[in-house]
Amino acid sequence: MSSVRVLVGTKKGAFILSSDGKRKKWDVSGPHFAGWEVYHLAGSPKDPNRLMASQTSGWFGQVIQRSDDAGRTWEAVDNKFEYVGEPGMHQWYDGTQRPWEFTRVWHLEPTPDDPDTWWAGIQDAALFKTTDGGKSWTEFTGLRTHPSGPKWQPGAGGMCLHTILLDPKHKDRMYVAISAAGAFRSDDGAQTWKPINRGLKSQGELPDPNVEVGFCVHKIAQHPSQPDVLYMQKHWDVMRSDDAGENWHEVSGNLPVDFGFTIDVHAHEPKTVFVVPIKSDSEHFPLDGKLSVYRSKSGGDEWQAMTKGLPQADCYVNVLRDAMAVDTLDDCGVYFGTTGGQVYASSDGGETWEAIVRDLPGVLSVEVQTLK
Amino acid sequence: MIRVSLPFHLRNLAHVAGEVELEVAPPITQRRVLDALEARFPQLVNTIRDRRTQERRAFLRFFACNEDLSHDSPDAPLPEAVAEGREPYMVVGAMAGGST
């Protein structure tokens, strides 16, 4: 019988939530790495027992942990993320130039066919890869050294590379997103990169409508059956591209507010998209204290609030960019975590929700493994 | 034998319960003790000192014999009591409650 494992990174450790395919009863293990921030943990599609976690601390720096037994035991692997050559300069908040400096690993992306090969997105933004299960990490410099690099700037959370999408149909194509630089695509296995931000607008911060980079992209998602269609939650605006990022158009439509952090796509319906609107860039909580997932079944523009089971009064949590995921069971499960420590799940494609765990530390990331 | 006391999170990372005992060839300095510590527990590399600059992480302190050695030269000899194993060399998390 199928089962589901939800991997939750929080401000004070990692938690692993397990259930059978009915998704009614959940076992919670953790905290793993108690007291440390776990920005992200994920599992290999090829070997679901292989997990990798980004464990980080203002006191002790970065640790990468690996498990080969689905999180029962962990081994610290290499934490050396050194920029190759001169780090170069990027724009600071005040417009001055500042050298690239490593802070933490934001995102770990497994490859589909090799449990030893993973990508890592770091702050300050750069892309690293391991091919030996985390024993060593190598930077792919084509991204950081892109000529637009000196114009990249940090968002409020730092200049982080937070999204890595591997195109399932085009072997050498991948996408990354950086706050606040924008989205980038590589068609040659991460050797060279192209900014793909045409159509994005941020008039308040970027008065030049034709600017190449500088956008605060919060998250990008795609469906494996239509990898050229990309959905983006930008700082403000929900956007869609139908041509692998060459052009973007806004699909915020009837959303009550189009600010937000996370976005994801239904496992079986490539045009069904989920977002969690947040009141504004100044007030990071739901509108009117009502936590609402909005679902579009038409690839955006037409959105419906999915609130059954979610708190509809006095709720002032946030849902961060990497804190939503879907499972691939027949009735697609949708999961998201909040900064208030709840993980909500829907086992019917967003129709109804329930908290499968409450009172965890603030949730930084949610990933799902569907085990068959 | 040199005794090293680690803060809670680094003991967990190193999978040790109490103090760590290390063989360190003289002269006994902070650098040589930390080099030996990192050689024995590679997972501690970059958690106490910056891997590249070898500088102490900002929120850690080094104590021994009721003295704060954090700003001493890493190549200065440690107190005799540490070199003789009568007192531990202490890696201490700085007092900083954090915001979470």
C-alpha cells in the first residue's frame, strides 16, 4: 500500500511526518537536529531512504546531514561551499557593491536518477552540486559570474537561491530563482545561464520596465508533464510563462491580494495551481486573519478560496516560499506549513484541510515523498 | 591528554556526551588543540573557526582556567593546567539568547 512521508524543516529542527495512503493518522518523529534551523530537507526520488538536510545556525554555521535510512540516523557530510575564484561583487541594500559571502544553504534538490547527485542553492546566491552523496560540493560558476551579477541584490531574507527546478523532458535544462535577482534558465546543464524575467514588473522598486534582473521572485513551480509552463509567486503578482520563461504574464486575476511566498501545482492536473495570499510586503499574514489557500483550475486568473478546515479568524501566521508541496497519490495531497508551527494537509486536492501537526517551531520548508 | 569541553550543539554534532580527550603534541596552543579536535571530528570543521580564515566564529568564546582566551593569539601557549590535563579547554557559546 502507498504511504506518504512529509519532511518538515523548522526554525528549531526537522520533523518527519508519516502516514499510510489514507493520510488520516500521522506519526511524528523529531526534532532532528534540535535547536538548529533546518532550512530544507528532501528525499531522493531514486532511493527514498536517502535524505539530505540543510542544518544551519548563527553560532556554528552550516552543516549538511545525510540519512540513508529515511531519517532514523544521520551523518554530517561536507559543509564546504566555497566560491570558485574571486567571489565578485553584487549590489547591497544601499546600492553599494559588496562581495559575495556564503551564509547558508537554502534548498537541496535531488536528481531523479542518482541518489548521490544533488544540487544546492545557497546564500549569497550560487549553485553547487554533489555527485558523491554530499562528500564534496562543487560550484557551477556560470550562474554567479553572469554579467548581470553586480546588479543582483538581497531581498529581506538575504540574497538566496531558493528554487531549483530540473526539467524532466529536456535533460540539460534547469531553472533557478534568486531573491532579488529573478529567474534564470540553463539549457546546458548549468554551465551557462540566461535571465528569464521578461514581462515581470516591479514598478515600485524597478522603474525601468525593461530591466533584466532585480526581481524578487519568491518561488517557481512547474508540472512535470508540461515543463515549459512555469508558475511564479513574485513578491507581488502571480505570473505564468508558457514558453519556458521567455515571457511572463500576470495571472493574479481575482485573487484578493497577489502578494505571497509559496506556489505549487497539482500532481495530476497541470493547470491546477495553489497559492497562499499574504496581506502585503509589510504585513506578512493572511488577509483579515483568515488563512486561505487559493486554487486555480485554469492555470491562473480564476481563483477560488479553499478554506474548509483552515482557521478563519485571528490567524496571523505566514507561509514561506518552500513550505508547500504535493504528493502523487490518486487523490492529490497538498501540504503546507506555517510560521506558527502548523502543518496543514488536504487529501482531496485542496477541498478540505486539517492540521496534521500543531505547535512545531516555525516551518521553513515542507517536502513530500510518496512511497509506493 | 588535553581535555576539551564543547557546547551542547557541538557535542551533539560530534556524538559525544562529556568532555573530549585529545592527544596533542607540544607546544599546546589553541590552534593545535582545535586542529586535533577537527581531525578527530571532521564534522566540526567550520563550526568553531572559519574554514578559510581560521578565525573564531563571532558567537563562540574560548575559556580556560577562568580566563577568556578568545582574543589571544591562536599560537600562544595554553595555561600549564590545560597542557597537563588538569583543566579543560572550553569552547563556549556566547551569551546571546537569539530572537526565536
